[in-house]
Amino acid sequence: MKKYLRKLVYGIFSLLVVLQAANALAEPGSNDWLVGTWELAFDPDGNPKDWLIFDERKQVVSRGPDGRTTSGTYRFTGDEVSLFFIVGSRSLQIPLAVSENGSRLTNASGAYYIKSTQR
């Protein structure tokens, strides 16, 4: 009886460990840190300041200095946030590298965004 009980407890524990690992793989890291407004802090090409506004539903809005907006979606994959926009009849994907501490989003040209207090 004790052997059976020990095997049962071990089996349940093993199952919980496997389910926890599967859940971690199925749901990549939380995007809570990303939600909010990010402001263009540096652009080597000298483009005007703009903002990226991320929500928890994986929607993103790009807002220019003139107030014009473009809506899209985003996907977070560990060290990169990919933005997806439809502009006219074109599909546009913009990869942004996430800094190690999550404080910067950097595009291929070296321009980067930082989290803003602006809403």
C-alpha cells in the first residue's frame, strides 16, 4: 500500500511538473512590460519624433508628430517585437530588437524607442 501511494504521489508530482513546463512553452513571456506608450528617443536618420502605443490585446498604434495614426498588430518573441501594419495595399513588418533589460526597442537603422510617461 505504501509503495502504491508513493508511486501515485510521484506520478502526480511528475504530471504537475510536465504541465507547468508545457504551459511555460505555450505562453511566451508576459507582454505587460511592453503595454503602454513608447517614444522615439534617438534616430540616426533625423526623422521626427513618433510614438508606438501597445495594448494587451496585441494591437499597436503608430502615432506621428502631426497626430496621424496607423494601426497594426504585434508579436513578442523573447528578444524581438515584430510590428505588422497594412499601408495602402502593402503589408509592412518592422522588427524591433528588445534590449536586455527591456528598456529599449531598436530598429535596424539604430533608431530606438523608450517607454514614455505620455499617454
